[in-house]
Amino acid sequence: MPPVRAVVLRLGHRPERDKRVTTHVGLVARAFGAEEMLLCGRDAHVEESLDDVAMRWGGDFRLTVDASWKGEMVRWKERGGGVVHLTMYGSNLPDVIDEIRRSKEIMVVVGAEKVPAEVYELADWNVAVGNQPHSEVAALAVFLDRLFQGEELVREFEGGLKIVPSPRGKEVLYPENGLDEEEGGRDKEEGGDKEKGEEEDGDGGGALPGAEAGLLLWR
Ligand code: SAM
């Protein structure tokens, strides 16, 4: 893993409408190399979905709920970490990423709707992933990828299912003494937040024509 440490602070989660986006913020945080998501508030759906992914897919990603955004930002800075707030109004990413990378511990703050003005003041960097409105999920993915310079994409997650990269079909290795096929694999949707009518794993569903899914033992 890259030497930089990153945690993600999710601000302004509204349980009645942000379940899916906040779950995806957590999934992206985990998959793109952050070690923790701090959620301001709590939501059983988000917690269960992320726990489930961590259990099946391994690694040591943590979710902390009921975080106080101000307390977390202030303590992080007091301990010497840098705080990046992702906002379309900020400095554009390519102009500041080299400077940000010099800080070895980064908290990345992502909002939902309106972010308190104090967040802009407390942040060491207000950073735009392009100065156009889009999404916290996309902004976080691009930011973490630039922070870790792509190294996060080849990271191993210990103790869970492993995918064997394959040009066609699906090959999955199961931990020897862990999840069985039903618990861990092909019959379960990823992210735990599938909506009615969606495909099982969001990739068009089922094995590709002519491709056999290999079920191998991970030793
Ligand atoms: N007015 C918001 C802003 O300041 O970016 C857009 C709200 S958007 C629905 C929710 C979150 O997505 C924002 O709080 C921000 O973290 C992120 N976001 C959206 N567009 C972005 C961009 N171009 N660059 C960085 N972050 C962005």
C-alpha cells in the first residue's frame, strides 16, 4: 500500500434519501485505499451493507458512526494530519495534488447537500475534481486514485473472497475455512443495496455466454 493514510468523513447523510449514495461512498473509500469512513449520524442500512462487504471481501476497513464532523476535523489536524474537503468550488485537483500528497495522513471530507461554511474554513484544502457539479462518489474515487497514484487498484484485501482477473467470465477464490459459496459468492449482490429489479452484481448479470465461472479454493 502507498505510504499515505486516508480516512473519509461523510457529512450530511440524510437516512431518508442518502442510503445508497452513502453506502457507495463507503464502498469506494474501501476499494480505493482509505482505511476508514467516519459517518456523521447513523444508518442501519449503510452499516449492514458495509459490514457485509467487509466480512465477505476481507481487509480491515472500518466504519465509525455518529462522528462529530467538527471534532473529527479538529482532532485530525491537531495530530498533524491534513484535511481535504471535496467541493466543486475548490482549487482544481491537478493544481494541488502534489502538495496534498506531501501530507502523509489525509482526511477527505465529502458532503451531501449543503456543507456548513466552517468546513471550508477548517479544511487545509478545498479541492474540486473539475469545477463542475457531479457526485461525491465520483469525486472521492478520482481523488483517492490521484492521491495513491493508482497503487490502490492492485492492493490485496486479506481474508475474503478474491477475484481472479479474467478477460471473460467470473473466477472467484474462496477462503479455505471461511465463506461458503452461498454466503460469499455468486448468489449475493455487491454493496448490499440492490434495488428491486436490479441485476445480482450490476455487471449485466450471470456468466457471460460461453464462459465458465471457476470456483476455486484459495490456499
Ligand atoms: N454544491 C456542492 C459542492 O460544493 O460540490 C455539490 C453537492 S453534491 C450533490 C454533494 C457532494 O459531492 C459535495 O459536497 C462534494 O463533496 C461532492 N462534489 C460534487 N461535485 C464535485 C466536484 N466537482 N469536485 C469535488 N467534489 C464534488
